[in-house]
Amino acid sequence: MLVYNKTKQTFLARRLRVADSVLSRLFGLLGKRRLEPDSGLWIFPSRGIHTLGMLFAIDVVFLDRDLKVVVLRERVPPFSMTGLYLNAESVLELPAHTISRSGTEVGDELVISAANASADAESQLHAEPSKVGQ
């Protein structure tokens, strides 16, 4: 799966895993030595996360049910917890510095889709304005 910032026209991740079961949400990124560039974890449902037992910092993007960014936390260190955000429905855990590199801000609209949609999104970015959506 991939994560595309529709507002900024940038990618946050092209290799996104989904954590949507009790066990996958509980374990998340535990046991990983690092988060590969251009990858991430989408935790659904979730209103807050912890980095207990992790060995690296991550960027965290909280999303509402419409996939709009409601809260951003950059470089969350290991062995910490975020707050609980009642307006969030899901959370993206991404490599540190992804938020700043992508220019993502609160209010941005994201698209999460199958990885084969990446080629379509790329072509939309480079298409002539009159041909977008055709």
C-alpha cells in the first residue's frame, strides 16, 4: 500500500503495512531495528501510540475518518507515549523526518491505496493540467 498527500502532492510511504488486528496493533514495529525509508505502518483503529521497546524515533501522523491529518508528532523517541486524540481514527508510523520532507501539515488530505495505484498517482503528478483525471 502507499500513502499520498493529496494536498501537497507528495508521497509519505510507498510500502505501507496495515495493523488492523489486536495483535498487529499491539506489536506494531516492536522488534524492528529501524524503519526502512519510504515504508510505514498504518494502525487502524488507533487514537494514540507508544514506542515502548522500540530502538528508533518515528514520525507519527494522526488521521480522522476522512484521512485528514489532525495531529502531527515528529521524531517521537523510543520508550515514549503520545497523547490520546479523540478526533483521530487511525495512525501512521513513518520513518523520522518524513513529515518535514513531505511538507505534511494538519488539515492535509491523504490517500491510502494499493501499491499498484502508485503508477497512476505518479502519472497524475506529471500530467498536463488539462489531462488530469482523463
